[in-house]
Amino acid sequence: MTPNHSSIQQTRSDFDRIAELPEPPWHIDDRIVRRLIRKIPPVAATCLEVGCGTGRVTQLLLEHVGFLRAVDLSERMIEQARRRCTKSNVQFETADIREVAIPEKSLDVIVTVATLHHIDLEWFFESCALWLRPGGVLLVLDLAPAKGWTALPQNIAGALYAHTASVVFNYRIMPSRQSRAAWAEHAKHDSFHSLAEIKHCACNLLPQAEIRRRFPWRYTLTWCAPMQSNGA
């Protein structure tokens, strides 16, 4: 699915609004993000973050890479990220990632969290394969809602986990009314790739990618760009 101009504009508008909301201390992705970041190579000079948002993940990445290029569609999100991340080894850009010029084989790491469902899968996987140096890694964390009656136990467990953790770490059982309204508006035109679609596309474009469902309602994808052969 390729996003059209109107959907991109709507997504930008949604996240400009969401960027103004108070950010809670705990987020449901935090635990998985920290595990994913451990897969960054010890010597990673250049990193691209696609969909940096308010800089929550950016802060963590800056401890592991030499230079980070962080891109987001929303100007308001970028403003928040700049306030949060003041180190000199990061460059923020407000842009549609499809319009960003990135030289081939110029990156050691590409990271995207809760953003890939807004991007055409085939284009993104093809681009990452071009952008990464041999041995470079792609790290993805995104949403994969479980659907149908068979997913009911998982969905109940996920809801209980989310609410319980919110009470423990954020001191409230659910987000504010303002936050719920903003996310509900975004959900009206949000859509997600199925895990089957992701696996099929990755099988063709990112051979040997590791894809795992994560609790709750998430999946991770990790891929290492193949090393060049001696004859290459």
C-alpha cells in the first residue's frame, strides 16, 4: 500500500496535534526498544531514524552511534525532539522519508519505531537494502494488531498489561481525555500491514530477516545487510 498525498497530509496533521500532548514517563514500546537497540553493532558510525517523533528513541540511539540523522513528517514532533536531544551528533529533518536523499551504502544502522505502517513496505525494504553498508543492520518495531476470535485471549492480556503498567509507571489507568481524542482521530484513517504481508515482502527483499511477534500488539524485524564477497 503506497500512501497518497492526502493521507500523508492527514498523518502530518495528526502528529502535529499529538506532539502537543503531555508525554508520559512510561511508554508501551520502551521495553522492546531497549532490547532492539542492543543489536546495534559496537562500532556504528552512521544511523538513520525514520519517524523520530518527539525524540524518545533518539535519546537512546545517541548513546550507541557516532552520528544520527533523524527524520519525521511532523514539524511539531521535530521541535519537541530538538528540545529533548541537544547533543551535537544528531541532525533533525522534517520530511517525507521518500523525498530524503540518502547515498547508497552510507549507513551502518536504520531504526524505525511505530512508523513503518505509514510507509510502503516494498519501497522501504528495497531502499534499506540500498542504503545500508555491508554488515549494517535494519531494526524495526511496529504495530501488528491481533484480530479475530482466536486473538481474544491475547487482546485481553495486552489490555490488562497496558493498563496495569500505566497505573504503576504513569500513575493513571488510561491516557488523558485529550490524548484519547487525538489518537482516536488518528485511528480513523490509520491502517496496518498484516504480519503475513510483512513476512512475504521481507522474504523477497530482505533475505534471512528475523521477524517476531511481540507482546502486546507489536512485531520486530531485524536484518543484517550481507557482507560483500571477495569477488564483489
